[in-house]
Amino acid sequence: MSRPVLVGYDPRTLDQAPVHLGVMLSRRTGAPLIVASVQEGLRPIALGSEQTVPFAVTAADEELVPDCLPEVQLLQQELELELEGVEVKCRALLGASVPAALHEAAEAEHAGLLVVGSTRRGRIGRTLPGSTAERLLHGAPCPVAVVPHRWTRDGEPETIGVAFVDTEEGRDALRGAHALARSLGARLRVLTVVRPTLSMYAETEAQTATRRAKHFEDVLGEHKAKAIRAAERALAEFDGGAEAVVDGFIGDPAEVLVDLSQHLDLLILGSRGYGPLRAVLLGGVSRRVVDDARCPVIVLPRGVEWALEALLGAEA
């Protein structure tokens, strides 16, 4: 059974960009759709035995609204009129912070994907993670999608991109992207980028009398071809079912991926290969991509309880 898509809906901005992505994925995968808003709800927390009182209350974040139920009910009515054949539930959650409430809801609902919007500070069409997105990207029990402010999608998704590096995290991202592209009937672009480094200049020098010096452009071409072959080998491990192409590029990986994002309907990234489990630990490349991408970005935390394939009813 497909795990649900959990969408965080901000009752202050009423930005439906995360809802649009949740609806699109729910329609195409058959996953149940849950849209949740968080309102202020203080609750007691246990204190240590040496304290004079057994309980205290947590202070609520300033970003919380006192009551989001009217916005939630209105959205439920709108979605029921718009959607047919899609199981959708809109809920008002109580909590001291939006990230904590959504995190708890994702665990309670066994969500296959958690979708949130970007901050209002960024320009329209740009993904600029606010405190909610950034805090959810650490410790999330499932993949997290960050959607640009006021993003919309007309029609069915056509192209899904995945950033590939030949690591365990890169192969996890490729596996999830391939499964999602197959389910959505979308074309998969496997994107691998070679960054020029100073060490590559050493490869231009003649090593022996029979081995001539190389142009730097030739060295870059060799590294690009090697990266493409690695991506093709990884892609060949899957049974097909999705149209897929491997594209190799030379340049700054973040700049290349951000530029390509305007031609994608969805971009999937893995997280760094070290650090605590269930943490994204955005590196320099992934952080810049999430910040500036023009399409929704799905980030896969390390060591989550269920991978992106769980959204499609396939446990990893």
C-alpha cells in the first residue's frame, strides 16, 4: 500500500504551491493525501525529579497562528470539489512549532513524503528554505520536498531530474527517482556534473616518454566520460519501465543543477554521505540547489525508515 503524502499548508500565506505538488503526486501514484496546518497549542513536558514542579509548558513559536481551522476547512472544501478519486484529508494540528508538529504527524501517519513550501522572503519561483523547511530537513522520517513559493504545474509531469554521484547516497537517489519517473510516466534525466579541480592540471603533464602531454579540455572530457559511464552502469541495474537519459556536464555542480531546474518538473537530491542518520546535512552544492532551484526539490535524508519508493507502495 502506498504511504501517504503529507503536505504542510501555511495558514498565514495561503500559498498552495506545496498543495499543488501533493495533489499531482497523489493523483499519479494513488497515495493518500493529507494536508496539515499547525496552530498554537501549548502542551506540558515532563521535568526532572529534582524540579519543584513535575511539569512545565513549552513556549510556542511566533510563526504559529492561534486558530487555523477556518483555513483548513475552506481548503478541504476546495479540494473535495477539485479532486475526484483522490483520498484527501485536511487537518489542523496543535503544536509549539510547525516543524515539530509536522515531524510528529509524518511519523504517526507513516508518510512516504513530506512536502513543505519555501519561505516568503524569496522571489516568486525560487526555493528559499525558511526555518520550517530547514529544521524538517534534519531528522525527518521520510524524504522531504521543498516547493518554490507560488509554484504551479499545468498538466502532467514530463521530466524528473536526479543529481547522480557514484556513491551509496547517489545510487539511493537514482533508485527513488527511477521508481517515481516510472510511476508518473515521466522522462528521467540522470545529471552528473564534473567540477574542474587543480589536481586535474597534473594530468595534463607527460608522464612518460611515450605518453604525451594533454590539453586540459581533454582531461575534463575524460572525467566527464568516466562520470557518464558510472551513471549508465548504475542505471542499467534497473529493469526499465521509464524513459531515461544520462547527461554529463562540466562546471560548478550547483550552478549547473540550478540552471537545469528551470527545465525540470522535479529534481531529486541525495544527502551527504556522513553525519547522523535521518539527517540531510546539505553540502555546499545541495544547499545552493535547494536555495535557488526553480522546480520542487526532493531531498533524501540518510537512514530514514522508508525511502522514496515507499510512496509508490514499494518498501525499500
